[in-house]
Amino acid sequence: MLDGLRQFIAEIVAPHAQDRAFGDSDYRLAATALLIHVISLDGQPTEAEQRKLHSLIESHFGLDHGTADRLIADATQVEGEAVDLYHFTSVIMRSVDEDGRKRIVQMMWELVYADGQVTEFEDNVVWRASDLLGVSQRDRIDLKHAIANRAGGQVKDGVVDA
């Protein structure tokens, strides 16, 4: 009886959750949703951003191509339903240590720089997510500059100069 009530409530709250391969408490789903949010800020993600996202998901989470596709599909769905970043960052905070959270911020910067420029909105979202993830301002900025240098340039007014 109680299980039936739980199922009924779950269907009302998240009707498509049963169709997903990755559950709401899986930090990989939360992290991927954050990454999708970052690449969607300035409109439709570019091909370079999509390739970079897939590469990051496969390498950082140790997933094969098909599983990474499924994770990205599930994360795209939950990101579209989200009202704020807190839902995702709180799942990550419960599951991932400080080094892991820094790696997620690093992944965010890698996606931001995938198209060669940083918008004000992208910078702001990484700042907010980093703050919610307990990543210090210094670490966030160090990660930003490290990725910018790897991208082949320096950050000036949000644009990477090659």
C-alpha cells in the first residue's frame, strides 16, 4: 500500500523519471545537467561543444559511447525541467569530494572554452555553480586560466586571445 502511494507521488512529481537510466541521486546525472546548462546558455550548443561534452562524459565518468549518450539524454531532460542550479549541486555535494567537485568545475570551463570565447553569462553560471559546490574563488579562477592557457590563449574581456 505504501509502495503504491510512493509510486503515485513519484509519477506526479517526475513522470518521466522511470524512463531514465540514471536516477535523480546519481551525481553523474547532476554534473552532466550542469554541463548541459553551461553549453546551452548562449543558444543551441555548437558541434564543438557537443563533441567536447561527449568526450568529457566518457573520459571523466569512464563510460562507453552508448552509455554516455544515454546519460546526456537523461541530463538534457532533467536540465530542461530544473528551475535552479541548487538541485544539481546539492546532489553533487552529497556524493563527491572536493577534488571531484573541482574536476566538475574544470569540465565546465573546458566546455565554456570549446567555442573559443567566454560570455558573461557562462562566466556567471560557472561562478554560481562553483560557489554552490564549495569550490573557492581562487580555485575557480586558477582552473579558468589553466583551461584558457590550454585553449591556446589568454583571457581578455571574456575572449580567448590566441
